[in-house]
Amino acid sequence: MHTKTMEGLAGASMSMELLNTPFRIYKAAEQRGDIAVMERAMGYVGEFADKAEDYQKKAEKGIEEDAKEAREKAKTEQENAIQKRREQREEMEKRIVESRNGDTDTVSVSESGKAVLDGKADSVQAGADNGISVDGTTDVIKMEPVIYTKTGEASKSESGTNISVSV
């Protein structure tokens, strides 16, 4: 909250509270019939009302300034967000270009894999049904399960290991 707004609201509130005292004196003087005291009390009421109005105008100016600052701040944040999105998009475009430039992984097929592929191609070309038996391919390639260590080296699994779980 802007200082003008706070000062205006506090001043207007205080002036309205101070207005009650001369007005109470005016009512008491009216009951007594004392016109001079009534006129003087109404003068004070008018002064406090004018002060309250001035403070109200000050508060309105402060509110306008607050709104202006809030709009400027929102505009700045929006511009920053747009700039950030542009930078992220440019970064993504750079990554896409880099990935297209040949920094990709390659796959190499071993000789035994090529032999299996050649066998599949021959059976498909010969008109055999498209389902190749799994036993036929496992005979060509005998793969045993491999467990890799943290360093990336393959360690052979022990075939004699028995694992039992009891519940």
C-alpha cells in the first residue's frame, strides 16, 4: 500500500472521529438554545469535514498511484516471462539442431546377429510363414543373462546359485 493511501485513509478516519465532538457540543447547545455555541460548533464540524474530504482526495491519489505501479509491475513481469520463454525456445531449437548434426548413437550388429537376420530374411522370401520359431533363433545365438556392475563391466552370473524365498 502506498504511503499516500495510508495517510489519506488514516487522516480521513481520524477527522471523521474528531467531527463527533463538535457535533455533540452542537446538539447540547441546541437543547440549551445557545445560538453562538451552536454556530461555533458547526464551524468546527465544517472544518473537520473539509479535512476529511482533503484526506479522502489524498487517499484516492494514492490508490491511483498504487494501481499504476501494479500495472507497470505486471507489464514488466509479463515481458520477463515472454523473454524467458523465447530463451527456452531458442535453447530447445539449438538442442534439436545438435541432435540432427550427428551426435546420435549408432547401433552395430554382430556377425551372429547378421546371420540370424539373414536366416529370417531367407525364410520370409522363401514363402514360409512369418512366424519363426524361438527355438531356432536361440540355437543360433546362445545368450546367457548378464548382470552389469556399477563400472559398466559385465559380470557372469553363477549358474549354480540357488535362491529360495520362504514366506
